Amino acid sequence: MRLALLIFRLMKKSQQVLIIGFVWPEPQSSAAGKRMMELIHLFQSQGWGVTFASSATETEHMADLEKLGVRTMPIEINSSSFDVFVKELQPSIVLFDRFVTEEQFGWRVAEHCPDALRILDTEDLHSLRRTRKKAVYNEHTFNKSDLLKAEDAKREIASIYRCDLTLMISEFEIDLLQDIFDVDVTLLQYLPFLLDPVDGDTRKKWPDYEGRNHFVTIGNFRHDPNADSVEYMYQEIWPLIRQQLPNAEFHVYGAYPNQRVEQLHNPENGFYIMGRASSANVVLQKAKVCLAPLRFGAGLKGKLIEAMQCGTPSVTTPIGAEGINGKLPWCGEIAESSKEIADRAVQLFTDKALWKQAQQHGTDIIKKRFAQPKYGKTFLSRIKNIRKQLEEHRLNNFTGQMLMHHRSASSKYMGRWIEAKNN
């Protein structure tokens, strides 16, 4: 720890960003990992020093952050060693990766770095995803008012209020926070995926309609919506597709498949559990149609956006498409019932003209919704403006001050008690 802190002091730049990660980023495993790398590159583009700290266990597939010029630091929950670390670093900006990280470390940052701008990156609105999941499993029609009863919502909204700014990846979720919880827009910042437009050279490299085969899906199976959608596909949708396309195959790719997913492997029925993809782009470009019948979830669905980047039309649900296309036509089909999803999938798979039109819609969505430098510039501008008037910004957020006061008191003494008990 002392050696690392000495290196920090020697290498310290005019502005330091500390990212406290829920996990170490795996950009090849999940959309959340890609999102984190986008944020890191955005901070580095300003010449800011970036330190990534996490209490999670390191993994085989985590990004080599040190190679990218990002300093890394393993940290512990409920340990005063973090206090020593953060006091020495004295970051100008601290970004919490998901609300549970803010709960664990937010009071320590506020105590030892009171002038640091505190930013929460929700990734997706966790309470929305979990409440939707509960509704599906209880066979209950989800209503936004369900969130008012959810314990996770109380925790997540409190975390949003305690921070100076919260990054939201979906416009739908910004509207929900304002409509249901009255969160002031001054505390929120829309920052979707930051992508490059699909240029002509890229499109020329795509296999054409005749050069593609099979249906495909891809996703990290530690993420509940992905595992659920594959089971739903196997049980209710795939039999309907095979009735119309007896030789069709569905290839399921994704990191960390569990036993429930692996036991769905059934080559005789054209249902293949393929495991981790060495390259998501290669897998998606070879496929004719991406299927993502998501029954619950939140945020932006990375698999569907990656499919657009690969020229692969998709069939999904309203929840799958939520926040992605805005008012633009979808890059394929959006359907709800099992039969409708199956019928739309078969039609898209077999109709070349419809398929090519859907492919074009995908490139339009990327260009008009995500390949916009203004999003990153606006976010960086918000950071600079809030830092100039941080005291006033916090005074205008009395609810946040109140929650920080009580949270700091309770978390501080609980954390100290746990640390003492562990010692």
C-alpha cells in the first residue's frame, strides 16, 4: 500500500479521477465493461489521471488497465486502509460504479475528500430491473408505481441524491426518475454509449444476406435478464420457430453460463449453447438475425447495439428496445407474445428486402442516437461547471445533504464496528 501511494504522489497530475468499481471491467464479457472503458477513455482525453480501485476479485478476462495508463488499486470494504489511500490520492472527481459502491465508500470519500465531485454511474437503474424481474416471476403486470414499494429503489434513489451528478444511460430512466421520484434534472446527466458511426468501409466488410446463417444471441449470463431470455426462448419461442423453419439453428454465446443454461444445449433441436465468444463482432456478423426476447431488464441492451454495429437485424421485446431507437424505426422487429416474436423472427429471417431495410435502420440508429460527440462534451462541461460552484450545487440539493448526514453517521459507525470486529 505505501509503495503504491508513493507512486501516486510521484505521478500525480493536476486533476485526478478515482473510479471505484463494483467489478474489474471486462469489455469482452459485458456491455457494462465496455461502458466503463468508454468513461475511462473520456476522462483520459482531458489529460486527467485515472485510478481504478475495486474490492472485487481480479478475473482472467479483466482489461489490462495499467497498459492503458490507468493506475489500479485493490481496496477493502469496511477498512480504514481505504481512508489512508483516498486521503493520499485526494482525487478531484470520484465516480462510483453502481449504487452499492457508493453505499460502501461514499461516506469515506465525503469525509476525507469533501471537495471531490461525487458522480454515480448507474449502468442501468438496478431497482427497475429487479422490480420488473419480480413482476415477471410473480406473473404480475409491472407498473411504475411498483418501484415506490421496492427496497432497492429506496437505496438507489438515496444514492442518487447523495451524489453531485448521476449518469443515466437511458432517457426512459431519466423520465422515470423525474416522474416517479421527483429527482431534479440538475442531478442527472444523460450519457449513452459513445460509439463511432458505421462508415462505408465497415459496411463493405459485412457478409451479405446470403453469406449469413442462423439465429444468434450473446450476453453475460451473470446478468439475470440474459439467462431468463434464453430459457424463455428454449421453452416457448424456439419450438414455434422450428415448426416453420425445421433446419434453423440458434447459437447462444455468452460469458459465465450457469448449469441451467448449459443444460439447454440440444443440437438435435438446433439449440446450441456455445459459451464465451472469442469475438462478439465475428459471431454477430456471421449470423442472419439476433434474437433477444428479454422479459425484464433496464438500461441499454448492449447485444442489440452490437448487432447494429455488425449489420445484423434483431427481434426483441419493448423492454429490449427501450431507450435505444427513440422515434426512429427499429432495426428489425419488436414484439411481445411468444407467437408474435416467433412469427416476426421467421419473417425477418426469410424476407431479404425486409432484412436489408432493417439493417439500414440499424446504421441510422447508431449514427443519430449514439455517434454524437456532443454527449461526451456535454458531460465534461457539466463536470467543470459543477466543480466551479460545488458548494452552491450542494446547497440546492437539501435532500442530498440530509441523506448524506444520516447515511454518513450510520454507515460510519457500522463500518467502524465491522472493522473492529474483523480485527
